[in-house]
Amino acid sequence: MKKAILILLAVAFLAPAAFARDVDAFVGVQWLEANLANAAVVVIDVRKIDDYKAGHIPGAVSVLGLYMAKDGLSNEVPAADDLSDILADAGISAKSTVVVVEADGARFAWATRVAWTLAYAGLTNVTILDGGYAEWTKAGKAVTTGMESRTATDFKVKFVDSYLATKDYLVKNIKKAQIVDTRTYDTYFGVTKQAFVEQFGHIPGATALPAAWITVNGLVRPKAELEDLVKALKLNPKKDTIIHCDSGVLATGWWWILSQQLGWTKVSSYDGSAQEISREPGVKFVKAVWK
Amino acid sequence: MGFVVSRDVLESDPHFHLNCVDCHKGDPSKPAQADAHKGLVTRPSDDPVATCGQCHEETAKTYTLSLHYTASGMQHGVSGRFDAAGKKLFDTKVFERSCRSCHASCGDCHVQSPIVSGVNSGFLDGHRFVRKDETKTCALCHGGRVWPEFTGDYGGTPDVHYRKGMTCATCHKEIQFHGDGTAYTGRKDVAVKPACADCHDTATVAKDTTKETHAVHARKASCSACHTVSAYRQCSSCHLGSGATSSPALVLGENPRKPGQLTTLRLIPTVRDTFKPAGISMPNYDSLPNLWDTVPHSIAKRTDRTRDCNVCHQEYKYYLDADHLPKDGSTRNLELVP
């Protein structure tokens, strides 16, 4: 009996944040409007500053600089102290429910990149406004102009290491883990590539699951459809899963779906992605094959 | 058929107490377009005093002396490389016909976006006159450098000031856009310009160690030497006539305008035969360096240099290196190697 209790406690402590969230992985305009007055809800607008100033959701604060170029890689997480400052200045605390607002559905992956960063920084209740600011204005909801701010907090990030895959982790687990490639079929197959990626094709054994499949008409597909897509590719929810793309943005789209919406517990996003791993001499990409 | 100016604009903008012909001339009494457009002035504010100056007299008069209007920096920045004959040729053949086409009229910032490389992105807000719209005006002319470095779009991180909602006019006040009534030869001579110390008093920062660090480096390094966070654009062959190339780099070296100060340097793309197609040689090419002090708008509180003294004091990371100076560049470049 004692052993069973210990096991249950261990499971409870090790369970990832996905199970502990108090808000869905995505929220709609109606939910956001109904919760705007809730002091625990912090709406962060991650569009360009001039777009934010020209019009934003009342109460939303502008937050930029959540991804940055570093060490030859296009999109990296800021240092812990810098990230802590950015989030604390935005009025975010560990208990906040943070709503990420990007421009529209076309910027979905940038919204998930921000949301993933916040989750990686240790925040549990992070959600994304489905369809972004475009959906808010389309619904004719109130907007305001200029800059807004919230009282700063003393928030300090506490990285959830299991959410981020490093190059070394990928190399070590390249044959054991389930690797998901979220780039386009053309890129995966080796027909084309980004200039900053050194090899055509994909990591041997990686499964193609394009990020473009997540949304339709600017909105996230229904959960059941997303589940069907994943099931059809025979991806195993219980297996250690490493998701990547070209530079660490698109990958977070499927990371968000699998980890935060579908509840997979062993998913990490590799933010160095193909940009970094394609430079690794020991990793030879394969072309013109589907696995 | 649509009209250039909508009724809404006509009714809401006090500038339309005037008629179109008051600024654009032409002859409204003629029904045929060709006749009506005879004598049409498409860019009335190219002559600020004659148009805008009718009401904004002081500003227009001052503006005609400003660097935005005269583009004088482009003229004088390179003039030290010519002999007297070459300078005369440059002033008439190159500057007036090419560089000066960049001068900004009042309308370029207050009515429509400026024309850059022949491309005009149109009116700022119908034909309404706007006080400022930095992202459509400043950002176009200063869009190769500065603006994308400021927003983080040049592959870096957004400047801390941009992140906090500041844009050009937050620091650069009206006097810098319109001028102060003095005809300067270049930016370096302008009397009033923004300085970090206008807002940041390093003597009153919170931590003693930070105070001490700033005190120790104050005379030896510019603010940007330590607080520039991202690599910025270095242009290497823009004026060669065979297309432009540029690459990002953060370069630290001696300030050519302030001996003894380490600062951020930017490669300015004048090469030995830049003006050869115009028949102008530069016998004094070596009198000026190819790298100049710059303030990249890519500022952060913490950088690798503020985090770790060894980045500069042991590794000399980013330091200009004699082996990597531009090939066949000015001999003066060597003086900038720290």
C-alpha cells in the first residue's frame, strides 16, 4: 500500500504541466472577452510595436524579444535573467494565465513559439488566442491604441528542461526517439531547402508531420482532426518524441498540439533544428525517401 | 473611377481649406486632363518655403538647412578623398544627380512615404497630413540599416527601447528632423542629438559594481561598445556598380573621431574606384578610413561583454583585426585596430 502511494506521489510530482493547466491550450474571442477583467489573466501582444500601438485588445501589453538569434542560430531562447526581466516587466507571475496574441492564423507558429517559450520558462497556464488579433477585430470587439503596461512582478523563470531538446540530446537519441519533422513535404523529401540549412532531406527515420496541417482558414483544426492526423502516421504518444523544423519555430506548433492539447508527456522541441543538426558531420540527412 | 483624395479626408484635414491648385498648380478650369495638368507640380513641398512655408514659415525656412533636406552628409562625408577638380566633378556630376535625389521634402514624411530606389509605397493615410509615422517614413530611408537592427528584423534581437514601445521620435526630437537653422556638413557636427546619458545616469544606477564598471570604462569605451547586442549590417561593395553585398558583424575598434575610445565600427562602402564610372579619381583616398564610428540601434542591458570581462580583455572577440581589414582598403584603417 505504502509503495502504491509513493508511486502515485512520484507520478503526481513528475507529471508535466499539461495536466495541471487551468485553461485550454487555445481560447477563442468569446472566452477572452469574458476574462479580460480577470486580474490573473495577462494578455501579451507579440506583434510589431507599431501594429500594437495602432490597435490592440484593451489591457494587452506588448511583449517582444522572446526569441533571438544567437551563436549562428536564428531563434533561440533568451538567457534566463533576460527572459525573467521581460516576463516580469509584462506583469506576469507564476500564477498568471497568459494569453498569447499574434497577428493572425498565418503567424500561428510564431504564437506557439512564444507559448512554448513561456511554458519552457515554467509557466503552467499559457494559452493562445485562436486566429490572433485578426479574429478579435473580425468579431468587432473593442480595441485601444497606444502603449499599456502592468505592474511589474519579481517573476523568475524556472526552465522545464524536458520541453527543450538540445543537439546533444538529439544525437544521443537519434535511433531511439520518435523524431518528427514539421517542415513541408518538399523540404523533407529533399527537393528544396532553406539557405541556412546545410543538407537536403531529413534526419533518417524522421516522420513528416507538416506544421501547415494544424490550421485551416487561420484557425486551429478541431482536436479530433488533429488526433486523426497523428494517428494516421502511427506516431506513438508514449514514446520519447523530438520535434524539429528548420529554425525552431514551426516545430513548436506540433509541440503545442501534442504536449499541451493532446496531453503527450514526452515531447520536446529542438530549437536548433535543421539549421544546427545539418552541420553535424555525424548526421547524414536522407533524400527521396519517406522515412 | 476613384479619386486621389476622398471626401472624408477633405472634410477632416484642415490643410484642405486650401485647394489642390494652391499646392499642385495646374489649371482646374480646363476639362481635358492634358490641359488641366499643364504646369502640374507633383511634389510641391520640394520647395518647402514656397508651399508649406506659407503657413509654417519658421519650420520650412529652418528645414531647408537641415541634413534631411540638403543631404549634405553624403556630399561632405566623401569629399576629403578628392582633389579640388575631383570634388567639383563630384558635386555636379554625382551628388546633384544621384545622392541629392535622396533629400526629403516635407511631403515625404508628412503626406506620403518617401521614394526609395524608385519605389513609393504610397500615401500614409489617404492624403491626410500626418504629424509622424516612423514605420512608413524613417524606416524606409533608414531601412537598410538602423531600422531593421532596431526591430530585430536583421537577424538579431529587438533593441530594448523598441521593446518598450519607443520609436524614432522618442529620442530624436523635432529639432533633429527639421534642423536647428544651421547648415551642417554632416551628422557628426550637429549640436543637439540624443545621448544615452540624457536618460541613463550611470552615477545613480542601483548596483555599486555597475557604477564602478561604468566609471572605469566611461572614457575608454562608448556605450554601444558594450551594450550593442546583435551583429549589424556591414556593407562592403554597394558602390562598386556590380550589385551590393553586405554581411552582419559586430566590430569594435578605435573611434576615428574620438581617439582613445573603443567603439562600434561600421564599414562604409566607398572603394578606390567607386566614382570611376563618373570619371572621378580619389587621389586622397587614404586620407579617410573605411570604417566609421556608428551607434547600432541594437541595445540591450546585458550582452556577452557586460556578462563576462574576458570577452574583451582576454578573447578580444569582435576586435578589429589587421588581418581582416577590407582588401585594398584605406591605409588609415590600420589606425583603428585597437
